[in-house]
Amino acid sequence: MTTAIIKPQWSPLTIALMVMGFILFWPLGLAVLGYILWGEKFGGSPEKAQAYFNKGRDWCTSGKHRHHGRHSHHYGMSSSGNAAFDEYRSEQLKRLEEERARLDAEIEQFHEYMANLNKAKDREEFDRFMNDRRGSRQGYTEPKPEQNDHNDGDQNNNNGWNNNG
């Protein structure tokens, strides 16, 4: 086994190399800093470096270190080792999925109900607008109180419609 000339530790030589690396070319200084911090993990041996890399990759892909989010569907991917518990867990997860589907259907029905309610409200407002517009366009006038109070035989009662013609 060969020994490294520059050991991965905080020494005046490695600090000077790191500072010079940052002055000349910042990625070089970063590489020296990485060597100082993590160089001992690799130990100068390709086998140790590969083992360290594999350990990190396994940790990242195992998923045991993560907390599952709300929408994560990683259930049932691994067995607990107990068949009874695994069966119980799968039944409960199936029940939860059915409940979620039922709630999703209720949400959909509620959105449909609200859409129909808004359509009905819009239709009512549109009909009111069209009636007001139709009335003003065809010469419809509101009956005046004087016309309704005295209705003598000489006056034509046209219920608010002007007969100009």
C-alpha cells in the first residue's frame, strides 16, 4: 500500500493548496477542500471509493430514510416479514383506496352541483337582462301612477304598451 504525499487533513500545506486553488481557479480550490474533508473516506484505494459510493447509492435508493408524503403511493412495496401483518396492511390500504375513490366521487358530484347552480343563476340573470332589454327596445314604458288612478272612458288603457301607429 502506498502512502499519500498530501494527507487529507487540515495542515498548513493543504490549507495553502486550497487557498491557491481558489485564487487560481475556484473549482480547483473546491476539489482540494473536498479532498481535505472526504479524502479519508476513499483512503486512496479504488475499492474503498467504490464501496463508499455503493453505500451512498444504496442509502439513496432504499427509501427508508424518507418520510412518505401525502400523495406517495409506495405502500406495499416491501414486506414486513409477517404474513398476517402484510395481509392486514393490504386490506387496510384497499379500504383506504376505496374511501378515497368515494370521496373523489363526492367531490366530483359537488363540483357538478355547483356548476349547475351557477348555470341556473347565470340563466336567471341573462333572462332578466333580456326581458329588460326586450321591453325597452319594443317601446315598453312603465305605467305612470296617474294613468292607473283615473281611468275615464276617453283614455285608452294599453297596460304600458305604446301603440304608435
